[in-house]
Amino acid sequence: MAPAKSTTTGKQPRQNPGPACQQCRIRKLRCDRQTPCRGCIDSGVSCHTDLTPPQRGPKRGHLGVLRSRIAALEQRMSEQDPHMGVYTPAASESQFNLDDNSVADSAAPPPPPSTTMGQSPPEEAGAVGLSIPTPSQFPSSCGFVSGQAYIGQTGLSLPPPLTRADLDQLFFDRTNAFIPIIQQYRYFIRSKSSSATQSHTCLQYAMWTMAAALSSQFHHLRDPLYHDTIEKLAHSPTEDDVSRLEHAQAWILIAVYELMQAPFQRAWISAGRAIRLVQLMRLNETDKVTDLDVDPETFVEKEERRRTFWMAFCLDRCSCVLEGLPLTLNEQEISTRLPCPEDAFQRGTPVAMPFLSEVLTETEPNIMSSFAESIIFTTLWGRSFIHQRQLVAEPVFCNSSRDFYERQIWLDDILNRRIQKLQQDYVAASVKLDSMLLYTSMIAQTAALLLCKAADSIPPNTPGNHDLITRYQQRASSAAKEVVRLAQYLPYFSYFKVHPFTPIPLFLCRQFLFVLKDNDYAMTDDLNVLSEALQDLKGVNGLCQGRLEIDFSEVELPDLEEAPDTMMDFFGKYIVA
């Protein structure tokens, strides 16, 4: 008897057991699991089967466990270091949920400029523990001159301790040379204190922003640090004089940074914030009723207030002259002594310094520190600027033109005495070592140029008018050549150690030399020196970029001869788009 047939009703599997070959996987064909398979035989290709099973994704809940472990580890680290930022799962998830393009963009910092003129830049340092915002976080409504967009919030935590230490040291090595408003020992004591205030944190971030901007190693951190500084300043209270002073110092640093990296309007607004805080604290009356403090701690505290005021004063003068705006701080209401020498400030050694009004009326001037000298010549620069503007207002108020002539001679006498003393006591070797002194020497000659330009308006009926104007023209040429000579000292400095306002006197002198170029062909070489100096500084300082960059090939000589009294009025007609 024949065996009974099976009555199983189960369906036959759609494909044979075993893995499909690689060629069928690639072409998305059904593989018969033979070796070789029918599809590969028909196609005439080699049949290969990968027996290694593919890796599977994480199990359910595994990512949550990892996040919890990271949060616990961050909490333990923050207990050891109170300044360490605490991990939050939401922030972590936003950092890791990025597409490939945004990761590539955020990870690639812009190429930094070289550290010394004429030398190639060093290699970039490794990544530091500071998250950089992605381009998707940047609004497209505004941006920097350098092309990097503005971001409103970054959510940065404190940089790692080693990065903070490096940025602090960079600040005192580089930025402090031309913004000497912070005493190093006092700053470090407050930074290490467990009771550090929000205003001190704002000051720290502003210092790190400037340090990163003047460093090739941390250059890619400058904008994130800058935007985090702005955010912290917006939410930090100013309840007492200490917090207001730190806010003023932070805004001064931010204003200088913006002059170098951002549009002028933004820098001017930040400078205005610093100046208003200085006025609110009455720092212009720091020494109105008090005598010299013998106690070192009290002296350092008061000296910081003096230096903060004088830095805001210089920022006010430079910004106003740059745009042809009325000066904000009134020189006649200043009863604050000039800053003491840097060594005495850092050591806390009390030194009695004169008032600005006393220095300007000395018949035998005494030489001072480079910072104090820069204040004196910036004051004379501002006076020359006001003197020139008063020429327009005097006819309205029926003032005599004789007043203009007497003011001209008086300013000329003061400026001559100070320049001669500066050149006598600070030889070329000193200027090559001090960027503040180099900038001061340039500003002194620029003030002379501005005064010589004002001499063109001396009334024709003044006795000896022709001889006087001829003498001023010769002096203007000498002052311009002196600026060119000083510009040749710039290669002695690192890009990052050049005073940030140096492009201003270079541009003013360049404008003057271009007017004289057709009459004196030797001026062409001087123009080339200034152009090369500005080109060298362009990689670090935004004042040398499109905001003030002029194509002189399109400028006619009559336009220059009839140029307005202020530099920015003239530059505004010939900005390169």
C-alpha cells in the first residue's frame, strides 16, 4: 500500500534560507541563496556572500542610560570645580542632532592671520572644550565685516580651566599693552574667589574675547565668546560701583573689539555704553577732593578707576574724530589725575601724578609713561579737531577771527613742546619696543597735520599770513614724512601687538600725501609704504578692511583738495563696495 500524502497546509517560504549575495543586495534583486546564485550567473559577475551579520542599533532606553551617566559625571566634576558648566540632556541632544554640512562648517574655523608681519601663521592648535555654534543658529540679518554672521545666543559654558588660563595670559601679554585698565594681581584674586559676581564674569568674557581675537590659537573662539559676553552683559545687574566699573571695563573692551571686527555703528554704541557708565560713576572727578592714597590696595582700586576713565576718554576722542561727531566727555570738567607708570600700577606702589590741565600748561614738559603720553596727544588731537569745527560756528556767534588765530598759535606752541620732548626722551629703539609709544608718536604727528590743515583758514589780513601758511605747509610735509618713518617700525611688532587704532593716523596721512603726489613724485614711495602697512594689518584689524578701504585710482585731485574736514566724510564718498 502506498504511503499516505502529507496534508500540511503551510505556505512555502518566499526565499531560500541563508543571506543574499552582495551583488543582489546592491541591485535590490531577489537572490536564490545558491553559490553562485542564478542572478550572478546570468549577469556574468562574481558572486560573493558576506556571512558577517550587520551591527544593529542601540536597544531601547540605552541612550537614556548614557545621558544619565554623563549627567552624573558632569555633576561630580562641577562639585570639584564650581566654574565648570553642567551637562544638560537637551543641550547635548541639540549638539549631536546635526547634519553633515553643519558639522563640517562649525568644525572648520576661519584661517587665522600670521602672528608676525611677513611670516607664515603657525599651525592651529587642537580643539578645546568650547562648543562652537553652527551656521544654522546664525540669523542672516546682520554680520561682521569678516563675513561671520551675528548670533544672538550661544549658550556657552565656561571654557575649560587650561583654556581660561591661556586666554588670561594672552590678555595680559597682548591686549594689556594698549588697554592697560586692569591690575593683574587683583583680577586673579577676584577670579579665583568663590564669590565672584556676575559683573566680574562679564569682564572675564570680554577679556577672553579680546585675547582670542589677538591669537592664532584661539582665533576661532572670538565670535562665540563675543556674543556670549553681550548676552551676559544684558542680564548682569549694575547695583554698586564695583559692578558698574567692571561693566564699563567690559564695554570698553567690547567697543575696541567691535572697532576691529564689526561695523562702526555697533562699536560706537558700545563705546557710548562705556562712556555713560563712566559719567554715571563720575570717574572724571576721581581726584576732586581726595589726596594720594598710601594704602596699596586703595591706590590700586582708585588707579583702575582713573585708567578706566582715561581709556573711555581716548575711545571717545578717536571715535568722534573718526566720524566727525561732537565729543562726549568735556575736557574742562576733568579732575582725575593722569595714570601712573605701568610698573607702579601692577606692583601697587602709590605714585602722585599731575592733572591733565597742569601738564598742558607746563613750559618745561616732563616725560611720562607711554599711556599717559597717548592721553596727552589724544587730547591735543581732539583740541585740534574742535578748533577746526569752531571755525564754522564762530561767524554765527559773531566771534572775532582773531580768536581763531590766537587759538591756532596757542595749540601749535603746546604741540611743538610736547613733540620735541617726546622725540628727545624716547629714541627710536624705545619706539620699536612699545606699540603704545609707536601709536602715540603717530597721533602726535597726526594732530600736527590737522592743525596745519586748519591754518589754511587763517584770515588773509593777519600780519605775516603768507609766511605763516608757508611755514605750516612745510611742517605738514615733515609731519607726514615722520608718520611714514614710524610706519616702517610696524614690522618690528607682531600683528597681534599693534595698537588697534594705528590705521587711523595711517589713513589720515595717506590722504594728505595723495594730495601732494602730483607736485612731489617722492611722495609716491611714501604712499606705497603706508599702503603696505595697512595691507599687512588688514588680516587682524577691520579698520583696514572694506569699511575704510579707498580705491584712490578713482579719486580726482580736486575732490581731495576740497575734501571735508573729517576723515569719514571724505572716505564715505569713496568706499569700495
